[in-house]
Amino acid sequence: MTTLILVLALFQTAQDLYNSAATDFEAGRWAEAATKYESVLKEDTSHIPSRFNLAVCYTKLGNTDAAIAAYRTLLDQNGTIYEARVNLAILLDQSSKRDEAGEQFEKALNLHPDDVQAELNLAMFYMRGNEIDKAYPHLIAVQTKGPSTAELYVALSEAEHARQNEAKSREYLEKAISLDSKNTNLRRQLAISYFTDKDYAKAIPPLVELVRLEPTNADYLYLLGKSYEQVKAYPLAIAALEQAIRIKSDDVEAYATLSAVFYAQENWGRAAQLLSRVIEFRPREALPHFVLATCWDHLGNAKEAIVQYNKFLELDDGSNDARSFQARQRARTLERRQKK
């Protein structure tokens, strides 16, 4: 009878201690809770709730190694606890132990094979490691299981980009934007993707929206202006590029593109003015000198045209024989005329 009373007393003490630890745990008093869970486990090493909560406390306290050890011990006792597998995988991943982390994410998925989050966890783990081939089937599986999220579509877009399927990558980006319409970064990625692929007409709508959201972003204005220039929407290109220059007065690409717009419109004077600015920024670049020379030529300013043709020939690397020949012949013709 005495022995039974002692056992009951010890049990009551351990239970009270666990309850007290749980109170501290719920209140976020991690150090106090950890101390009490450790005491409970001294009495009963197989008490799984205490072991799990102790691992959480160690994590909250920044004691990653102790947390990992606690989760390992717990899983040795019961390997079917999904949350412990996931938490251990995350800690191992954060500790740069990728092989072990991947093993735990895989085991977690095996425990819950139909769980969307388990599949996504594994997919995103492989994406973070740039292991696209391993991530891709899991991403597709998540999409099949549903419901789809912006995070999933972004990951699928990145995967398709890595697989060099830009059309599919943009398709997923557009789906992500439809679910997260306020995400400026997604719109920027979509716009740049179209722009890089020289699909300027499709780049324009997301760029227009980006400029609306960030009207003082000179980079967005330049990309929009360049896109308008490429589709020959010249008035819109001029407006966007002039605004870009007002915001960023040393934006040489904006000056160059704006000069191309005025050149296309045969506004030689304005084109010459802008090309002169380009040359100020890039004096050793041959082509702007040639284009500026043709502007002065159209304007009838033979003296300046000769200077620029000759400067072009001085800097020319011979990569365009026709242009070099034209510059040489035109400079000679103008020089002869001036001597008469």
C-alpha cells in the first residue's frame, strides 16, 4: 500500500509539473517551460508530448542543436509523428544539413502522401537548393491536388524558366498575379520576361501597371518607353522616356532610345541634341557618332557631320563594313564640297 501511494504521488507530481510547463508554453515562457519539461522527462523519458514541446522550446530559444537532438530522440520513440518530421527537416535545412533535411521531408510526405502542404514543403525544399528536376514533379503534384496558390505558381514559373520554357513560365506568372494582384514583384518579373523575349506588345500592359503603382521609378519608365518605341507608339514612348530622364538625368539608355524615336520621326535636330548627350556619357562608343553625323548631314551642317563621321571612323572596330564605307565616302564628299 505504501509503495502504491508513493507511485501515485510521483505520478501526480509529474502531471502537475507537465501542466505547469504547458501553462508556461502557452504563455511563451520558453525557458521556464523547457526546464519543467526536462524535469518531466527525467521521471519519464518516454513522455512524447513533453519531448515534442521541449524541442519547440529549444527552437524558440535558439538552441538549434538541442532541438534537433530532441526531435531525433522523439522520432526514435515514435517515427509516425508528422509534425516532428517537418520541424526536424526545417531545422536541418536551416543548419545547412541538406541531405538529412531532404530525407526528413521525404519521410514526412510518406506519412501523409495526400497532404498538399507536405508535397509543397518537399517541392520548395528542392527549389531552394536549385534542384529543379527533383522539385518539378512535386510541384505538378501539388497543382493536381490543389488548391493552387500564388506561391505555387511562382515556384512553377521559376521551374519552367529553369527548364527554358519561357511561355509556360509566363503563364504561371500570370496565374500568380491573378491570385496576388498587389504583388509588384510578380508584375515586374512578367514584364521583364516579355521584354527580354522582345515581346514588347505584351510587356506594355504590366509595365503600364508598374508605372501606375510606382510613377517615379525611372527603370520602369525606361522599359515602358523602350517597349513603346519598339511597337512604334512614338508619342507614348516620348512621354515615358522624357519622364524617365526627368527623374534620372544620367539614364543614358533613355537618352539613346529617345534619340532613336526622334530619328525615326526624322526630327533631326532633337535627335542630334539627345545623341550629343549619349556621347557625353559614352564618348568611346562608335555608333552614336555615326548616327549623330547623319543627323548633322540631314540638317545641312557639313562641318559637324564631318567631325562626327571621322570620329566614328576613328573608333570603328570594322564590325559593319557597309557603315564604315558610308561614313568614309560621305566624309570625303562633304570635305570636297567644303573646299570648293
